[in-house]
Amino acid sequence: NYSGTITGSIEIQENANVTGNIRLGRIGQRVNGKVEGDIIVKGTLNGNIDSSGTIGGKIQNEAKNAIT
């Protein structure tokens, strides 16, 4: 959960396993988060990318699982 600004990118490395969501902001509180770069998934993301935040770059999925 993040409701500030990340000036770079979020990268989930090849052998990493994220068991929760990447949430950009706080649901119900209208506090937005922002990632100015990309979200790159090389490992496993067992959650969603959600909420009311913004991504300045792209979502790049190189993993073998789907991202919701």
C-alpha cells in the first residue's frame, strides 16, 4: 500500500514472490499514490495492481502468471 510518490520504478525480481497487492493509494480515503516509472514483474505477483493511483510508465509482465 502506498499513497505517496515513487519517483522511480517498482520491479519484482525473477525469483521474488509477492503475496499481496500493489495498491496505489488508500481505498475509501481518496489518497492517491503515484509511480512515475514502470511496474515490472519478472517474479510472481499473487495479487492485483489496484486503487486510484497513477502509473506514469507501463506495466510490464515478464512472469508466467497473469496480473489482474
